[in-house]
Amino acid sequence: MDQRRREALERAVVRLADGDRDAFDEVYVAVWPLVRSFARRLVPTSDDAEDVEQTALLKVFERVHELDPRRPALPWILGIAAYEVKTLRKKAARRKEDRSATQKTERLVAPDRSVEEAMQSRELEDSVRDALSTLQPGDLETIRIAILEDERPAISAATFRKRLQRALARLRQAWRAMHGTD
Amino acid sequence: MARTEHDLLTAARRQYELGRLGSSWRASALALPMILISLRACNRPEVTLVAGAALMIACAFFSWRGLSYKKGVFSGLVAGFMAALVPFFAFQLGLCAGGAMAALCQAVCLFGGAVAGAMIAARAVRLAEGRRRFLIASTSIACLTGSLGCALAGLGGVLGMALGVLVLTAPAVLTARAES
């Protein structure tokens, strides 16, 4: 920016800070490209740069009445833009930290499962345990032998199948009573 | 969130006005001590509260408008404070006891208003530009501030004070008109 344009901008910003609304358009037209190019040099991604540019511009106009007319306006304006860039970088760093903390927790749970899946699995196990606790010891033993394919008691296969059917029916009944669904 | 150029311009204008408005209430706070003194010293709380509220709004408004209006706020408060002090001391000396003293009390208020008007005029002539705006803000605020003290002297006192302010600022008003 050449000296003449810089001085014109300084004068316009001071007038706007004083309350001269006629200076608004002149300041806007001069400041917007400055803030935009400043932010784009410092912020790598275009979406983030756009957010920072616009936030910085609006902050400049919101706070222009605070400007000390004895001090140069351009460094003050770019100072606000720099602060917004800094805020964005802090947010990005915090997001990165949170993401790596979540990833660490996921690795502790199971290498191939997300935290959510692990929690759901634990809830399901607890529900099944609750339903099983309502069964008689004989039913529990029958279901255990069937699942683990353990040694059957000295009864016929048909009798064992009948016992298993009744045990599972009672388990289903208990589950329905607790959760209202099969 | 990406905005169009037009939306951004509108938003910038809005933020500018909101920023000015947000800080304009600081000017109102300058009037609070006078209002509190008036509530304590004068026996007309309703007048004090109405005049006080109007004064705070006027201070905030002129401060928000900016330019010479804003310069008029502090000058108006100081001048009005002087105008309010005069009847206050007169009251303490028993000159505003009412009855036969009413006319004397109103004359005292007129004198206080004249002092305020002279202060404002002296300040106005030193301004290179924006004299009219300065006078509008400072005389309104001086009258409202002065009325906080002149409530002691009743409506006549308030009007007398306002008359004093306006008479003494008239030359400055006429000069400002001639120049614009």
C-alpha cells in the first residue's frame, strides 16, 4: 500500500471512529482486501481462512470506536486479524489433542472396536446376565452345557432337547419382561 | 459461515453501530452521581427520576451519535452540574424556602442557568467545526442536569435555569448557523 493511500485510510478510520458514518464505505473498501490477504497468508486452508477473514473484519468495525486517534490505524487493524488467526490455531490444536486422546481410549478398549461399540457390548452382556439370573439352576446348567457343548447328563437326547427348549423359553420370557422385546 | 459481499457489508455496518451503542452507556454512568445526590437532597424524587432517566438516555444517545454530539455530553454535564449546584446552595441558605422566596429562588436558578450557558458558549466558540451539533447536545444535557438541582425550586426554577442556558448560548448558536 503506498504512502498516500495509507494516509487516506488512516484519516478515514479516525473519522469513522469518531462517529462519521460517511467514512464507512471508504474504510470498508480499503480494509477488507487487507484483512483478507493477511489472513490467507497465515491460514493454510481456504475454509478456515474465510471464517477468520470475516470474523476479523466484523471485529474491526465493532471495535473501531475504541481506536486511539493518536496511534496508527493499520497496525491496530492487522493486530485484530492476527488475534483471530491465533484463536483459530488454538482451536485447531485443541481439536487435535481431543482427537488423539479419543484415539488412545479406543486403542485401550479393543483394537478393532470403537468406544461406542464397546459400551454397547458391555450393556448387552449386563442385560443377558440379569435375565440369566432369574432362571433356576437346572435351566442355567442346561443352557451352559448346550452352549459349551459340554458333557450331557445321563438322559436321552430328546429329553435334553426338551429341557433346553423350556430353559430358552423361560429365558426369553425373562428378557421380554425386562426389556419388552425378544 | 460464508457470507455474500452484501451480507458482509450489512453485518459490518451492524457491528459498527452495535459497538458504538455498547460503549455509549458509559457516558450515562457519568450522570449517576448527580442523580443520586439529587435523590438525597431534593424532596421531589419523581422529578429527579424522570429527569435522571431522560438525562441518561440523552447521554447515551449523543455518545452513540458521535462527532461533536459526543463532545457536547461532557461539557453539558459539567455546565449542568454548575447550574444545579447554585439552587442547591441557595436552598441550604434558606433562599428557596417557598412563599415570598419563590421568585428569589427562580432568579437564582436563572443565574445558575446563565453560568451554564456561558460555559457552553465559551467551549462552542473554540470548536473549528460541528458547533451546531455540540450545542444541541450540550444544552439539552445541561438543562436536564440542571433540572436535577432546580427541582428544589419547582417548575419555575427549572424553566428559569433553561432560559439562562439558552440565552447565553444563543450567540454561539447564531454564529454556528451563519457559518454553516
